Amino acid sequence: METSKIMKSALCAAILAVFALVGCEELDTYSIDAPPDLQNRIDSIAAAKAAMDTGDTTYIDIATRIVGPEDNSAAWWTEFSDYFTIPSNKLLHLEFINYGSGENNWNNWNLAVANVADRDADNYAEYFVLRSDAYGWGNEDFDLSMVSHNYPDLDEDGDIWNDFRTTMQGAHVTLEIDHSPTGNVFVTATAVGTNDVELVMTYQQPVSATEDIVAFLICDASHFEMQKAYLIPSKVTKVEDVEPTSITVEGTPDFVELGNEDFWGDATATVTFADGSSEQVDTADLSFSVIPDMTTLGEKTVIVSYNKTKQGEYTDAVSTYYTLEVTNSVSSIEVTTLPDITTYYYYSSDSIIFNPKGMVVTATYADETTGILANQSLQFSKIPAAEGTQNVVISYVGTTSTVTTTVPLTLVQGTGQVGATDFSTAWWTEFSEDYAVPSGESKILTMYCYSKNVENYQSPSTILRRADMTEYAVVRMDNFGWGDGYGTATATSDWNWDTFASNISGSKIIITVTNNGDDTADVYYDVTYATGETHFQSYEGITVDSSDLNFALVIEGAYIVFVE
């Protein structure tokens, strides 16, 4: 009898709630041991109630509850969540369950923040894409150093990423994307694994202070079960201002010809603030407290000052200085020391970017005195992609005339190429062919690498994988790698990290992949710089299946030309 009364009361409450969506607040916290259709009605009423605005919280209907195929077969940039629009002064709260293939760190959730809710729109642009493994990319404001995380090494094997992949499988993820009215977005990602480990990652970046921003999730051999989405007021309505502490300048001219009043040229100034952050500042915000006399010959001193806080308020100035030489006009130039790279290997028909590193160009002035010109003050033609001797034209654009000279180079055609000659190749977009390595044997590739020479990773990486493309590990030339097989590897090298990136271009690289026949493999990089200096990078004991070992090379911001 008691059960019957309870059921009748609950059914009555459900019917009333359908009409009014008010009362029966207790249904939010209690469920009833009743027929499924009754409980379903109660649940739907509770969901309808939650979908309404409740004070400062605006709940968002989620159209795509399961994002991506549940077998984790989604290729990159093919499966997406709903678009979530975030007005200024609002924080988007998302909750979902994350699933991935477990093969790579990035086979989990990925977040894009863009300007409009249409990836095909003509004006669509991304502020950034942030991966769950503390990596990302974006527009000119993107700063990877602003990504922080607490990812632990649970098994104390020196590798946090095997623990990361385990924790992320089935993890409950909470994303908070705070569109602050200060003109910044603050992202906090909290993942709680089924192993009760909590992973927290944060990131922040400038965005529009007034226009809406849009967030959406991207699958990559992963899928998500969306649970909640709502907006609340921003938690960051004011950013604490900080004072400038120092200023540095780069790219200032070493000399300026008499008659040229431009003592700044293409120089840049970077200010460091009290919170440790740095940013390049607009030349219009600089002041020059000592302006040199550019009408007379000789060494001049320029004092540069900046007097604004991080938020643009006026304050006490920070200063630095540099010197330059006012000279007579340049009447001729000649190459007095050849560049480090005098032989270029090529394969495609695209013209080649000349690298002047190591080259010395001497100027003769109108008064017959001489002096060395900085390479950044010169202009260089591209190198024609043709066998034999080719000349690069070197130009100096002076105040009244332009003078030129040439430097001869040798061009040798290679047997293949990976990556674009203009260094535009993005990560994981250009690959070599796959090479099989039978058990107990080695495969050797010889190549020359040409690079932007800015980042260590602008050099070849080796992918070890099965014939079906399932990866064992990826190992870079700069003592870094990942993948299930990488956890057993021993990495050794003799690099000078202060000069590594600046010496990549023109290097001869011999990569040897050895199948040890005991379900381990070794990868060895034998590198000779254009200067003749030699170094190595070795990975030993990578776990593989010796009966099915293949490898390929991948490149970013560089290209390689095979010669054997």
C-alpha cells in the first residue's frame, strides 16, 4: 500500500511539473524505485528544468553527445563537437568523458578557440589549438611557454607520458574557458582518471575583449561523451598590473651611411615585466632620450626608453643603449670569407634559400676606407635549382645607390626530398617512404638537412612502426621521443644545446635503424655540421616487434635531400 501511494504521488508530481516546471524540487536529489517510464519522465523534467537560465548560470543544450566514432578511428580534423560561443565576461564550463586509442599522447581531447562558429567561413581564424598533452599552436599571440601542467611520473621511470596516456583513458575532463573582459582567455583543463589521478593544465592568451569567441573539441584517434555545458560569469574581470623591469633591443644597425637619418632601422625592443613575462613593444611607444647627430661621421650612442606598465599605464621608464657608426657611402662590396655552406644538395625544381651563416662581406667606402657589413644589412637572391656552379647575388641598398657582388656555390642533385624548400612544412604533414628493416639487419639513410635554424625540432624525426602504420615510437634528432616503445629506450647524445638549432642547416645526417632481432630496435643519428663539427644522437632498446619493423622520416620547418 505504501509503495502504491508513493508511486501515485510521484506520478502526480510529474504531471504537474510537465505544465509548470516548478515545485517538486526534491526530484533533483531523489530517484524512485518505480517503472522505467515514470523514472524517465522524472529525469526529462529535471533536464528541462536544468536547461533554463538559473541566475548567473546559462545551461547549453548539447546536440552532439557522442563526439567521434567510438572505435577511436577519427582522423585529425574530421570529427568535432558542437560550437560553443563564449561572450566577453563569460566562462564556458564543459564536462565530458575522454577516450583515445592510447597510442600517442595527442590521441585524446583537443581544443580549438576561434573567432567565429563556422570553420568554412571566409573570415574564420583560430586564436589557438590546445592539445591535452600540453602542446599547441596558434596565431601570433600564441605562446607555448604559457602552457603549464602537473603531469606526474607515477611509475618513476623518467617518462611522464606513459602515465598520462593511462590516466586519460576514460578520464572525466572539466574544461573552463574564461573569456575575460580584460582581452584574455584563460583555459583550465582538469582530468580525473579512473585511477583517481588528477591532471591539471592551464593556458592563457590575448583574444578580443569585446567580440564573442568560439570553442570546440577535435578528435584525433579519440572520442568524447559530452555531459555538461554552461556559461557563468568570468572569474577574471581584472588583471593585476605590473611594472616594467628591463628593456633589450635587437637588430639595431651597426652602421648608417651619412645622409640617412634612420638610426633604428628594423630593430625590435622587448620589455620584461615584474611578473617575469616579456613582450615585444611597438616602436611608437619607445622614446629616444639621446638622439644621435646623424650629420657627422663617427660612433654614435642611442638611448632607448620605455615607460608603460603591462596594462599600458605610464610609469617610471626602463632604458638601454646601443651604438652605431655613421660612415661615408658604400662604393663597393666583396665577399672576403665564404659562407659555411658552399655546396647545396637539391631535388625539387624550387629555388633554394641561401644561408649566409659564416660569410663575411667587406665594404669599401667613398673615402676608400673599409669595414665589415653585418649580414642582416644585406639582401640575397635565391639559388637556382640546377646542377653545377650557381651564383647568389648579394646587394647592399645604400642611401644614394645599391651595390652588389656575387658568391659562387655548387649545386648537386640528390635522389629524393621530404619537406618544402621554403621551410613551410608543418608537423606531421610530409613523410618519407616506409623502409622495412628485417630482423637482425640495419637500414641506413644519408641526407642533407636545410632548416630555419630557429628551433631544435626543425630537424628530421624517425617514426618506428608496423606495416599497418601502428607506431612503436617517434624519436627526434634533439634527444626527445614518445610512444609505447619509447619507454624502454636509452637516449644519449653529445650536443651543445647552445648552438644546436643554429647549426642544423647544411648538416650531413646519416640515420641508421637497427632491428636487433630481440623485439628491440636502435636508432642512431650521425651528424656533421657544415662547419665540419660532428655530433651524434642515439636511442637504444626501443620496444618493437622484430618480425614487423618499418620506419619513415618526418620533418617540420625544414627539408631533407637524400643523397644515397
